[in-house]
Amino acid sequence: MNSYFFSICHLSFLVLILILVPTSSGSDNEQYTSCRRPFECANIRNLSYPFWGGSRPQYCGHPNFGLNCTNQAPQITINSIPYRVLSIDYPTKTLTVARAEFWNNPCPSPTTLYKNATLDGAPFAYSNDSQDMIILFGCQALPGVTLDNQFSCTNDGTTTASYFIITSGGGEVSNGFGTFIPGCNSSVVVRFNQTAALGLADARPSYIYVKRVLDSGFGLRWDANDPICSGCAQSGGVCGSDSGSGFSCYCSDKVYPVACNSTRGGSGMCFSSLVFTCVLLKTWAKLEVVH
Ligand SMILES: *[C@@H]1O[C@H](CO)[C@@H](O)[C@H](O)[C@H]1NC(C)=O
Ligand SMILES: *[C@@H]1O[C@H](CO)[C@@H](O)[C@H](O)[C@H]1NC(C)=O
Ligand SMILES: *[C@@H]1O[C@H](CO)[C@@H](O)[C@H](O)[C@H]1NC(C)=O
Ligand SMILES: *[C@@H]1O[C@H](CO)[C@@H](O)[C@H](O)[C@H]1NC(C)=O
Ligand SMILES: *[C@@H]1O[C@H](CO)[C@@H](O)[C@H](O)[C@H]1NC(C)=O
Ligand SMILES: *[C@@H]1O[C@H](CO)[C@@H](O)[C@H](O)[C@H]1NC(C)=O
Ligand SMILES: *[C@@H]1O[C@H](CO)[C@@H](O)[C@H](O)[C@H]1NC(C)=O
């Protein structure tokens, strides 16, 4: 009697395992498996949604957060402008970036074309400790005068004067230098970290000051469906964007639009009730033997 019920239980477990195993390792959770682990990109570790790039598929991230991991530091491109990523802070959802063309070189070659960056339409906003600086390139130096905000650039064997102008929050030139600078060939607006710049105020000459200020980078706050992602994570899922647009929540059974449905709880329930039934059967069998 007793051993008969035992084998029923063993058989049921076997059948249950045979049913459960294929459903929990099917092709549907390929995204769940590949996006679950954090990844590394160049010198930054422990990255996850919304970032992707390198060996990390795009479906694990948000389309606008692709990183190029082939250089020393990750690079992100926003509205066609490449930025070197210096650090990524998840709690404040802030990236610290520096304009890649100006990295370690405040005098990029004019052939790289000076471009004004814009965040229009991108899921980023400048952090509030940052502001704009205008750099004027290819200017004719005033004879016999070197202004405080002047530095020289040599490109293709030609040396020209450059000037940096710190603007006020509204973007207007606030120190009046602009009106005194003759014949500049181009101007570019670049963002910088005000706090970092204050700490570098004594850096001289101007070339070194501009180089250090630009290399300090500035903050970009990101917005990538973060409240939805928290909900997905709380339900046991992993955030991503299936087919490159919108949001997807990858769960151990399949892909859901927002959060995992409680199917895992379902199999757990089924398993516990089977254990419970077997315990009951065993107890009943023992009673039978006693009688
Ligand atoms: C990795 O990042 C997650 C959040 O994105 C954090 O909870 C965890 O502590 C980090 N782990 C390490 C080793 O830094
Ligand atoms: C990544 O950056 C390197 C060097 O800047 C560049 O040559 C390469 O084309 C970039 N890769 C992608 C996929 O943009
Ligand atoms: C950048 O912006 C400034 C001021 O708005 C403008 O004068 C300049 O022509 C722009 N430069 C480029 C390369 O678009
Ligand atoms: C800047 O933003 C931070 C949070 O991102 C906030 O705590 C701080 O008060 C803000 N500072 C100013 C001057 O707005
Ligand atoms: C500005 O550009 C023009 C034409 O490209 C060039 O002839 C001139 O020498 C440049 N001026 C300076 C100061 O580099
Ligand atoms: C700006 O610079 C200060 C001082 O170096 C630093 O503490 C702060 O984190 C920087 N802000 C960003 C967004 O990187
Ligand atoms: C779970 O799925 C069922 C049937 O597919 C649906 O009726 C229910 O609303 C879902 N629950 C949640 C929390 O999404």
C-alpha cells in the first residue's frame, strides 16, 4: 500500500518536471536570459537597461542609448554628435559626458567641422550644474594683446587665435568680449560643468584651462521609461525594447508589454499542491496500514 502511493508520487513529480522544464527554457525567454546579466562597455562595468552596445543586443536597451565600446571609454551619439562617456550614475540617472571631438584637444581640426550640439527630441536634458561656453576659432589675434580668454590653435601648420566666452544661463554672451573679436571663421557652443570649472579657475594658460574644463565633461540626465522599468523589475522581469521601439518587459516565461503576469506563481502553486497531495496520500496510506 505505502510503496504503491510512493511510486504514484514519484511518477507525478517526474511528469510535472517533464511538463515544466520545456516551458521554462523555450525560445521565448531568450531575451530574458541575455538581458538579465549586467554588462561591461570599455572601462565601465555593471551596466544594464537603458544601455546596450558591444556584445549587448539592442533589444536589451532603449534605442537612443547605444554605446560604442571599441575605444578606451564608451561613446554615445546623440543627434549625430559623439560624446565620450566618463561615468554613469544610476541613482540620479545621470551620464557624465565630454564632446568626443574636443577630448584632450580644445583645437580640433576644422575639417572635423565644428558642430553645435542639440538635445532636441532626445531623451536627455542638461544637468543643472552645467552651462554653455562659446569657442571662437580661426580669429585674427589683436596685435600686441593677449586677452585672458585667448588661446592659440595650430591646425595644418597654420596658427590662429581662439577665444572662449562663458555665456549666462540664457545663452547670451555676458562678458562683452564678443564685440571685440574680429574676423573669426567659426564658433561653436559647448556645454561644461560649472562646478568643475570653478575648481579649475586658476588653471593657466587659457589653453590648459579650456582643455581641463572640457575634459571634465558635463551631466546629462536621462529619461527612458524609468517608472515602467521599475514596475517590470519589481514583477521579476528585465527591461528592454523589443523590435527596437517602445518598451518590453522580458519575463522568465515570455515577453510582456509592461510587467510580468503571475504565471511563475502559477507553476509554484501547482508544485506545492502536488507536494501537499502526496503528503496527504502518504498519511492516509499509513493509517490504512495501522488499521
Ligand atoms: C550594479 O548596479 C545595480 C543597479 O543598477 C546595483 O543595485 C548593484 O549594487 C551594482 N553592483 C555593483 C557590484 O556595483
Ligand atoms: C566606434 O568608434 C570607433 C572609433 O571612434 C569607430 O571607428 C567605429 O566606427 C565606431 N563604431 C560604431 C558602430 O559606430
Ligand atoms: C553655433 O551657434 C552659434 C550661436 O548660436 C552660431 O553663431 C554658430 O554659427 C553655430 N555654429 C555652427 C557650426 O552651427
Ligand atoms: C539641481 O538638481 C538637483 C537634483 O537633480 C537638485 O537637488 C538641486 O536642488 C538642483 N539645483 C538647482 C540650483 O536647481
Ligand atoms: C578663414 O577662412 C578663410 C577661407 O576659408 C581663410 O582664407 C582665412 O585665412 C581664414 N582666417 C583665419 C584667421 O584663419
Ligand atoms: C560637476 O563637477 C563637480 C566637481 O568636480 C562634480 O562633483 C559633479 O559630479 C559634476 N557633475 C556631473 C553631472 O558630472
Ligand atoms: C494576466 O493574464 C491574464 C490572461 O492573459 C489577464 O486577464 C490578466 O489581466 C493579466 N494580469 C496582469 C496583472 O497583467
